[in-house]
Amino acid sequence: MAREFSTVGVVGLGTMGAGIAEVLARSGVRVKAVEVDPAGIERGRGHVEHSTARAVAKDKLTEADRGELLGRISYGTDLAELADADLVIEAIPESLELKAQVFAELDKVLGPDAVLASNTSSLSITEIGVHTGRPGKVVGLHFFNPAPVLKLTEVVRTVVTEQDVVDDVVEFARKLGKEPVVIGDRAGFIANALLFGYLNHAVTMYESRYATREDLDAAMRYGCGYPMGPLALLDLIGLDTAYEILETMYAQSRNRLHAPAPILKQMITAGQLGRKSGKGFYTYDAPESPTVVADALTPSAAGDSDVQVRDVQRVGVVGTGTMATGIVEVFARKGFDVVLRARSAEKAEAAVGKVGKSLDRQVAKGRLSEQDRDAILGRISPAVEFEQLADCDLVVEAVAEELAIKQSVFRALDEVVKPGAILATTTSSLPVVECAAATARPGDVIGLHFFNPAPIMKLVEIVETISTSADVVATSRALCLKLGKQPVHCGDRAGFIVNALLFPYLNDAVKMLEAHYATSEDIDSAMKVGCSLPMGPFELLDVVGLDVSLAIERSLFNEFREAGFAPAPLLEHLVTAGRLGRKTGKGFRDYSKK
């Protein structure tokens, strides 16, 4: 018979502990909360009262229900008061020594069948549990902050945790209205193990001045649909908290990608902890405030006003695929004359037809008039010969992602396109400088990485090589803004910003699955529910295509020679077996019957 957790103890009443107490009391559970001193109790009580008062103000809780909720929570300073608890959840600071001490004391006062749970986000549950005489009844129960709002809970089992304890805690989490995922005991569990490697990588990019804080954050928000950029998220979490989690993860994994970026320690030492201190990667108008204010690093609104911008009226696009036709549509809709070059007249006409169908869909949805559609199509000219691009001010290459093919296109363009024209590649992973080297005008070559579908996605990565002229960069930025796109700037490295941050994270998820640490469903759920990401890693890999993902991961590994970037063998095997994701009907999931 399943255990009944009718009385639950909460040890520690910081923001997280108070939130857990509120969640429990909301579900009708009697809560006994313990803090070290009366001041801690008052702070914790204040957290609960303030949170529930906000819920009443937003009509999410009635005043009567709030009164009953508050009445279910009792407070004390002695662990002995928890003697009759069926379950105790520890939520004290992230110190193994402190947690072990609390668990040892709780073990002495609780009944023999009581379950002990830790809300730790990164410490070993096994190491905490061995300090009790009941390690089989010790689990991790990791809530996410703010606990009353976020649905995910990670239920962490050790090698000795009894299966019925895991089952009972999972069922209890569901009764609390949470979405539990069960995982093994390893640093960071699911969400933090995947999230903090990604965050640390972003800090390393910032530290090396590869991209600005604004561009790093905008890239992940607009390119991946993330609710927050990595540096803004670190400011919210707290740089000291992030550093502790990374240190704990590195101590267990010895993965260099988990070793905290040196700048984190420097910022912590300087008191720049993020929102809580009023300054982190960004500056805030007050401690604990979410409002960012301008500081010395804030970009000027005027931008590169001293750099002359080239005049761009006529645009050429080379290619007939989805990306090429999307870019044609983007420019034509903004009033540019566009020449679409294909290898044959039939392909060119078919590509223009694809643009027409896209515009027809907008007309059907009432987002575009028939007159405007006709005007847009009237600005597009199909072409077969490269010479027909001779008078273009900008030519964008959007052919297959093979370097030899792209270089042949750039050699052909170099021979016919007028002097002063900008030559751009939409590559997502190949070196832009290799395309530039195929021309006699490397200063005029730049990367303009649009995201698919180009008419919808706002992000464009502007990739400059060591040879790109400053006015080409300034012109590209001005063009992106005129197109209604969000430009971000970066250097010519594999993956640029988005893919360089995204694919190591996806690769880590595959390695987690490969190690039988958690199921693909639980990993996806953890990242969507716990981190508010639009898609889980395996859903995303299947959409992108496992072959495309593998190619990007190989390019990252070959460029950086970082052991942690080496593609997971499981991904290699699935691609070899022809399981490429949605496009073949099978990837990490089976879509053939849907």
C-alpha cells in the first residue's frame, strides 16, 4: 500500500523552502516548517504571506482559501518537532556538510518508515543519505524556483533507494500538481546538468569577447525561442549560485566544459552577483530589480554612425531551396528588386512559384492583400546566368552546405558582379573566410546567416572574417534592421553563436540518454517544464534532422578539438542506420504511425 504523506516537514525557509511549504499547504497537506532561529521563521513566514497575498490579488486564490492555507503551516526551531512527519524535505543552503548534519539529526527523531528528501539542485543524494541509518528511504526531490509556479520536480533515486519510496514520492508529487521525472544520482540531475554547461559556454564566449552580452542573449532568444538569453538568466539565478553548481558538477564529471569560466569567480569576488546585488552581466536599477539600466557596456543607439554605409537597391539570391526562396521573399517584401538565380529556367520559375505560394498563404490568412502580393512578385526576376547578377548591390549565396559548391559560386560571382557589391553566404557552419578566399575581394565578403523559415524568424547572424571591411559590416546591419530582423554580430568560428551554444547542449542530452540516466521523454519534459524551453532536446534533434545535427557537431569538434564536443556515438549510430528524425519517420522517436 502506498504511503500517505499527510504531515510533511520542511527544513529551511529561504525562498525555496517557503515556496515548497506553500505548495504543500495549497494541496491540503499539514506542514511543519523548521528554521534555525526566530528571525529565520519570520523571514520564511513573510515569504509565504507575501506570495499568497499576490495570489489573492491576481484572483488565483480566495481570501478564505489563503486563510486555510496559512493555517496548515506551523513553525518551529527544533527538528524534534518533526517527529510525527511522514516525509521531511530539506531545503537549506547547498553545503554537503550542513545537509549531512541535518539528515543525521532527522534520522534520530523520525519514525522508521518516514522518508527523507533533499531539495538540492546539484549535490549527491547518495553522499547525503549515507549519514542516516535509512539510506533506502532517502531521495532527492528537486523543486524549481519559484516552487508555487514551476511544475517540474526531479525525483532522484540512488543505487540503494527502495523502489516503493520512489513510486510513493512520484505519486505524491503528482498530487501536488507537479510533473515529476525520475533520474539517477548525478551532478546537476537533468535540468541543471544540461542547462549549466550551456550557460558556462555562453560565459566563455563573452569572456573571450567573441560576442557582446546583448548579442549572445538576443541570439538565443530570437534564434531558439528561449524565454531568456544565457547571461540574463545567469543574472536571475545568481552568479554565486551558478558557480557553486558548476563547481559541484565539475567535481563529479571532470568535464572541462563544467569548469566555471574564470570571469565568474572574478565577478563574484567583486560583488557582482546578478539581480540580487544590482549588477552582474547587466546593471539593474536596484538590488533584486528586474529592470536593466544602461551602463558603460551598453551599445550606442546610433551604432557605427561614423562608418559609411553602402547603397543597396538590387539584391541577388543564388539557390532554389527553402532558405533561398525565404530570403527572396524577405527582401522583395521590403521593396528590394531581387534576382533569383537557379541552374535552369525551370528551377528558377519553380522557385519563384514557391515564393508565390508562400504569399498566397498570407493572403488567405488576411495578412497580405492581393495587390501587395502581386507587387512583391513583380519585384522578383528569375535568372539562370551569373551575368544576370552583374548589377546587384548585394548577392546572397544560399546553396547546399558543401564548401566546394559554395566556393565555386563565389568564384563565379567574383568574375561578374560589379565592384563594390557585397557577397554574402548563408552558411550555418562552414568558414566564411573560405568563401572569401575564393574571390579577389575578401573585404566585400560576409556571412548573413538567416534562420529557417526566413520570412518568420527574426534573427540574422552577421559573421565577419578577419578581412571583412567595416563598411560591409555596417551595411549588413543596416540592411537587417530595414528588413525587420534582429542582427547579432560574431566572428568567423564554427557554429557562430546559436549553433555553437545549442549543439553541445543537444549532444550532452544524447550522452545522458546513452548512459541510461533518464529516458528521452523525461529529459525533454525536464527541459520544457523546468527551463521553459519551446522544445525538448530530442524533439528538436528530430525536427532539425540527425544528419544535419551530426554534421554541425562534427564541425564544432573539428574546429575546437574539445573532447566534450565529440558527437555522441548514439547519434552517429542512428544516422548510420538511416534514422534521421521526422523526415525519415524515425529518429529518437517513431513518427511512422502518426
